[in-house]
Amino acid sequence: MGLVVGQLSVDCGEPAALAQWWAQVLGWHVVGSAADDEDNDALADEDEVGIEPDDGSPLGVLFLRVPEAKSVKNRLHLDLRPQDGSDQETELARLIELGARPVDIGQGLDVTWYVLVDPEGNEFCLLRSTPSQLAEALADVLD
């Protein structure tokens, strides 16, 4: 029998700020003991702040305060896909407007994805195809 992934944990310096940023990126909501508090300072003081999807999916992301700054490339990162009805270029512009920055980690120039970093320097990728485009491409391969 296998296990169920409950959440992905991310070490960071400012859990509340990073959780709020990723909640905007993913369209999720912030959870935690101070998430519903009118006082944003209460949330900023939290050492653990989570985000989770609105659809009830079991996977969330937990941002944990650590004293040290990020110093090397992540060994684990998220690959994000534009939702159906959007596209890679629209999402790239939105991510950059939110504060993401492009980064070169050696991916080369001939790739179909963008490598970006969040406000604390954690790498993630923005893929080209939407879920429907991916499903269509997989169906073509299987036919």
C-alpha cells in the first residue's frame, strides 16, 4: 500500500509573505491559525503558514520559517501548467507582475518552459501546454 502526500514543505524566511504570494500564483487560499485574522501582523509572526486549493484536493504547501537564507539550487521544484483558457505567455506576464523573476540554471535556450524564482529565490518552471493540450497530445501518442 502506498502513502498519500499531505503537503509540500518549503523552508523560507517570511512564511506569511511567501504563502500569500504563492496563494495568488496558484489561486489557492492561506490557512493557519492567523489566516482569518484581520490583523496581518498576526499572520506575519507565524512560523508556519499553509496554502491549499479551494477544490478540496488533499495536497497543500506549508511555508516554514528557518533562520538561514537559501544558498543553492532547489533539489525539488514545482512545474506549473497554464489552466485551460490561458496560455504560457499570459501566465508568464502575470507571474512577473506578481514578482517572479526569470533565472538561468543551465536549462539552455531551446526549451519550451520558463524557469523562474519566487520572491525568496525558490525555482519553479512554467510549462507550455495546458491540461487539455497535454491530454490531447497524450491521446495522439496512444492512438
